[in-house]
Amino acid sequence: MKTLFIISSILLLSFTSCKKVVTEVNPDFIGSWEGDGDGGYYSIIIEEDGYAEYYKFNGITEVNVNGKAKIKNDKLKILTKKFTITEFPTADPTAGSPNRYRMVLDDVTYLSWK
């Protein structure tokens, strides 16, 4: 009986600490995002169901990662690629349009039109 309680507690704890699909936590992440920095071009597309595509090209190397976008605290993860969220998606105050959003991941600014 004691073993069952311990196993149940561990399972419950593991389920409550799981990362959540980013679109459930913050739907402002949904969209097609583009950024540039460090001599590279970056693109992130996040669908309504949380499926995401990440693309990076810097002239020499190319990175392409596809999978569910998950979030926990200030970390965004797409399959194996992890980002630190410096700035969550918000309307870009410098754009002059309420339809342009910006977010900052790993010190790269991404812009999106919504």
C-alpha cells in the first residue's frame, strides 16, 4: 500500500510539472515570426494546435526543427531547440500599427503581423 502511494505521488508530481503547449499558455505566440541578428535569418511558425517550425540560416549553416512548442516559465522549447524568452509577445509600440507584434528569444527580436 505504501509503495502504491509513493508511485502515485511521483506520477502526479510528474504530470503537474510538465511543460504545457505554448498556445494554451499564451495564444499571442501563434503566428509567423521573423527575426535577424548575429548575421542570421530566423523564422518561427507556431500553429493554433501548438505545432511549430523553427528555421535558422546564417549563410553557412542551416537549422530546421519541427515539433510541438512547449513552454515552462521563461523557456520555450520546440522539439530539441530551447529558447530563453526575454520578452513575451506583445504589440510592438514602435511599429505605428496595433497589428505588429514582437517577441525576443535568445536576444533575437522576432516580428509578426496579426
